[in-house]
Amino acid sequence: MNHIFVDRRGGRHDAVTVRVVVTVDDGVLNPMTTLVGRLTAEQATALIDAVRRHLAVERSDR
């Protein structure tokens, strides 16, 4: 489980506990989450963006 702190408005940060599994099919990311809390649409988008950025860094390190 990870604690993800997401806030795109620059305000208070909310902790959301999630488990994230990301598969890659033909170069397309398919993130799936098991939520312990609920994510807003904005938080879900920010989480997926964070996963994409992380994977981009991982690829550039290889």
C-alpha cells in the first residue's frame, strides 16, 4: 500500500491509500488501482500522471 498525496490546486494534501498495478500492452499504460479510500476524478488523473512520469524516469535510467 502506498500513501499518495495529490492536490492539483496547491491547497491541503489528502492522503489516499491505494495499491497500484500498471501493465503495459503495446506501449500503452494500463494502470489499475485498488482503492482503500475514494479518489476524485482529478486525483485519479494526477495519480496516473505521476505513474507515467515515474515510468518515463525509469526508462531513461536504463
